[in-house]
Amino acid sequence: MGAASMTLPTSMHLAPVQQLACIFIAMVAAMTLGWRWQRRHINAGIVDVIWSGGMGMAALFVAMTGSGDPGLRLALALLAAAWSIRLASHLWRRVRRDEDGRYRALRQRWHGHQGKFFGLFMFQALLVPLFSLPFVAVGANANSGGALHIHLIVGVLIWAGALAGETLADRQLDRFRAIPANHGHSCRAGLWRYSRHPNYFFEWCHWFAYVALAWGSPLAWMAWLGPLLMFVFLRWVSGIPFTEQQALRSRGEEYRAYQRETPAFFPWFPKSSRSSGDRQ
């Protein structure tokens, strides 16, 4: 613990409300710059990159200003930063090529109305402190029980498994899309055979790592909001609904068949074409 104490300052503790307020102010500034960037480049996908990077910065800030065990705060900083960097860089590789079809559809629906796009960016700015509540719970956790306490080990294992699954799903999809002959078809290779959104599934699993790290924290209930809110957003708000609307626009009946055969979120064995009514 001595090395961790040297790494993370102990003289700049902030109350949870102060931490969240600082995160929100920083994200409003970052998202405003992002909105100006999308206005110049006609590419709103940058909002996802900023959100991902902002989450990592929020975790680092909470780790630096929290009052909990230095070892747990160091774990929070390392795990969340690594997750954030991987996700933000992955999204940036997509965004820099072209605007995501979901945002192109919004641009058409809104007729390019920049006020509505600014509202979208500000909404994302608000989501960063909201999804930072699990980080705050970890940052306030003084109940470590030592560097090798079971909840620290469990948290790292959950994080590693979830990150590996999400990375594998993203790579499988990227390889599929890189083949021109696959244009207009749905990826059914690897993890995508068992879930239409395995990347979302493992993203959701990742948030349970902070539940483990927050075990024993006076704010432990906040950590459960991570997987709860992420599931709601992925399943019913901005994840699966947006993605599948775009897939139906671009792939039509081929994607409807994929919907009939493959679970939306939780991985499971696909239905046969005959049982789904797809075979003529």
C-alpha cells in the first residue's frame, strides 16, 4: 500500500458532490468543443469518442480526489483508464473515416439543426457524471482488507474477462466489415453468432468490476447503478434501438432474418432457419 499512497495524493480529497460537479463542468467544455468539431467536419460520431475518453478522465479524477483506500483508487484509475483508452481509440478509428449511419439518420431527420445536435452533446456531457457514480463509490471505499482482498481480485477478473470479450467482438466485426463481399450482410462469425450485440453485452459486464471494487464502501449502492443504467441505455435507449434501426435501413430483410435467429443481447445458441421461418 505504501507505493499506492505515494502514487495517489492524499491532500486533495473532495466530497462526492464536488467530484461530480467538476466532472460535469469539464464535460460541458469538452462536449462544446466536440460539437464545434462535428459542425466543421459534419461528423457527430465524435460525441461517442469524447464520452469514452471523458469516462476515463472522470475515473482518474475520482481516484486522485477520493478519500478511500489508495490501492483501490489505484486499481480504479488503471482499470477504467485502460478500458477508456481502448474504447475511445476503437471508436475514433471508425469516426475519422466517416459519420456513423445512426448520426447520418439523425442529421437527415433534424435537417442538420445545430441546436438539436448541441442538445445531444450536452446530454452526453450529463451522462458522464451519472455513469461516474460507480467510480465515486470505489473512490470512497476504505474497506480494502489489503491489496489482495477478494473483492479486488474479483473486480480485476471481471474487468479482464469483459474487456477481452468486448475487444474480441469488435475485432471480429472489423474483420468481417473489411471484406467487400460482406457488404450488406450481417456478421454471424464468432461471438456474433450467439448475440446480435456481443460488444454491448461485454461492455455491460465490465461495469460489474466496479461493483466488486466498491464492496464495503459507504456508497456501494452507487456502484450498482453502473450495470443497471448501462443495461437500460444499451437495451432500450441509445444502444440496440439506434443500431438496429440503422441495420434495418441498410440491410433490410437480411437483418430481419438475423433478428429472428439470434438473441439481441444475452449470448445463446441461435435458432435454426427452419424454426425461425426463414427457410422457404
